[in-house]
Amino acid sequence: MAIMRDNRWAAMAAGLIGAAGVGLAAAASHAGGEALLRPASTICLAHAPALVALSLAGGRIRLAGLVALGMSIGTLLFAGDLVAKHLLGTGLFPMAAPIGGMMLIVSWLLLAIGAVVSTRS
């Protein structure tokens, strides 16, 4: 799949997720959303740099595209569910945040596996 080999899309996702993280941090500080918006911001700001790194890794890390996809979707589900709960009073769908969180954990583990089994230099 071409999108998995060309990881430039991960840099775009990093930019959007990073911007969302900064916006959520501001909203949490100024609009009273500490309980839900602060953790959503933290998740976004933690994963945006990882996505930048994955976009730059290219073919040097096996599974980099899959890891970036998992991190992007996991971040959107986890943070999106918290934001929806804050703004709408209800989440995206049942178990959205836990599913997103599990996707993030699995993505980080896949990154570790991909780095160990990588044979490209």
C-alpha cells in the first residue's frame, strides 16, 4: 500500500494533532476544561513528535507506516472522545477512549518490534 511506504502523510497528521494539542491546552487553561481537555492535550502533544519522527524514518524502521497510522487513529479516538465528553456531554461511541488508548499502546509496541527487526540502514 503506497500510503504505508510514503510516510509524508504522518507529518501532516503530526501538524494537525500538534496544533490540536496546543489548542486544547489553551482551552483547558482558559475555558475550564482541566478534567478532560488537559489529558486530551497531553495525548496530542505526546504523539505529534512521534509522528514527525516516524515520517522522517522512512523505510529505515519496519512497520513505521503502520505505527504512524495506529498512533494517528488512536490519538484521534482517545483525545476526540475526551473532547466530545467535554463539549457534548457524551463520548464519540462506547469505549472510544479505551480503544484509542489500546491502539496507542499497541502502536508503541509495534514501533519497538519494528526497530528490532529492521534490517535496513
